[in-house]
Amino acid sequence: MLEHGGRLRQAANRYGIPLPQWLDLSTGVNPNGWPVPAVPAECWQRLPEDDDALMPAAQAYYRNASILAVAGSQAAIQTLPQLRRQSRVGVLAPAYAEHAANWRHAGHHLIELAAQAEAVEQALDNLDVLIVVNPNNPTGRLWEPDRLLSWHRHLHRRGGWLIVDEAFIDTMPEYSLSALPVRPGLVVLRSIGKFFGLAGIRCGFAIAEARLLARLAEALGPWPISYPSRYVAAAALADSGWQQKNTLELKQQGRRLRQLLDAAGFTPAGGCDLFQWVANANAASLHDALARQGILTRLFDSPSSLRFGLPGGEAGWLRLAAELGRLS
């Protein structure tokens, strides 16, 4: 099993600090997520229905009709490798490790690439599939749409795929491929867990040509998303007023986090509006020191680095600033 952020109970047991006393910055999930209303009782009593409000809301939000709802983008990440014969798969490093792990587990040949345009373009002729996380997790590296589409055209000429994971892109729609007309061999993955702060409902989307979506839906089976999750997701996707307000707030908070880390001497090497990435040779020691004070960050070994998510309220911001100041 790969390590992920959000293992708060594990941290609480290890450091002997009760759960309510933790400031969890390990996930990159919006800590001030969409305000979920009371869920009608019927949502708990009936099987999910494909013709409810979810798909119209998703098609409007992502501005694309060729879309499939999945149990978090993770479900697509795990299933897509099963839909191709053995392939040569390019993955950028560092990046969200579930992509590489699932393609490797399915028997494909993995080729690790430096996160540089020149490295990718030199490798394209030797790839059948290229996976790009945009913005990248954990580095925050952004790729321009024109460059991604150029890579897709190169791969598609030989029957290849470009998979673009846009889990953290909601505040930067100008970089997204979601609204473009679907193209054979282009798969875009979206999640409402991060921007909407709704990771617990396990709802995401795949945008691709209809034939590939049909194969993916068949592999996933019926009812991949529960009725309550569909109800909440549909309402969140339709709430354009909250989305606009939240985008502005997240951009302000992202700047604040960058400035806070920089002022403490831990200048981020990258990031996006939902997290900042600090490359530091002493990342493990810094992670441990913060955890001993009840602040959980996401530790990476290669390269040695930490990812800081956003505090949820002013008390959390002040607490983080105080601890960073003490450590600096």
C-alpha cells in the first residue's frame, strides 16, 4: 500500500496527541469546503439512479458532455491500465504515485521521466501512454494546454493515450483540457474532493471519447457512486456562486501560505492554490518536529520534501506561523 496524506489516526497514535488537537495539512483538500446541507432520507433508502441531477451538473461545470462519473478519480486511475494491452507508460517524477503503481501492477512497462518538457519530448517515440498530473502533485508544476495537446497528437498517431490528471486545477481553468472537444486517446480526470473539500463522498469524473468511457463504465460495474454522494456532488457542482467565491479565497490563502513559509525560511519550490511544496534535505526532521506539536504535513522521500496544505481557520494559521517561526 502506498502512503497518502490524511492518516490522522495513525499520527495521533504515534505521537500520543488526541485527534481533535491536530492541525491536518497533509492532504491538499480544501479545509473550508462546500457547505453540505441535510441529505434527504430517501438518499439512504434507494439505489443510485443514472438519470438524476449529477450528470447535467457535471456536464455544465466541466463544459463537456462526454463524461463519466466514477468513485473518485482514483477509481479511473486503478481501472484504466486494465483497458490496454501491455504498453510502455511514461510517468513524470515526482508525481502522484498511484498512477505508476497501478500501471505497473497491471503488467505494463514503466518509464520514469524527469518533469521537463525536453525529457518528455525525447521519450515520446518510445511511449504508448503518457501520464501528466496538472498541476503536478506535489510540486505544483503546470503544463500549458498547447504543449499537452501536442504530446497527445504525437501519441495518438500511433494509437497512444495521454492521461491528464487535473485533480487540483479548478482555480486555474485556463490550464484545463476538460472543456475541449474530446479526442481519441485523450483522457482527462477530474475530482471534486480537493477544490470542493468533499473527499469523503468519493466522486470524480473521466472525460474522454464515448467508446472509451463505455469500456471504463463496464469495467467499473453498476452503482460506483452512492445515492447520497451523487446528491451532494450534484448540488456542489451547480453552486456557481460558492465556486466563484471559493476560487478567490483559495488564491488568497495560497499566497498567504507561500508568504508564511518564505518568511520562516522554508521557501516553497512549487505549489498551487491548495498546497505548497518545500524541498528540504531535512524534511523528515521538520515533519517530525511539526508532528510533535500536532501539525501533520505530507512527507516525501524522493526528493526529500514536505507538502503543506491550507489551515482551515485563523487559529490554524497562527498556530502554523508560530511553530514555523520556532523551527526557523
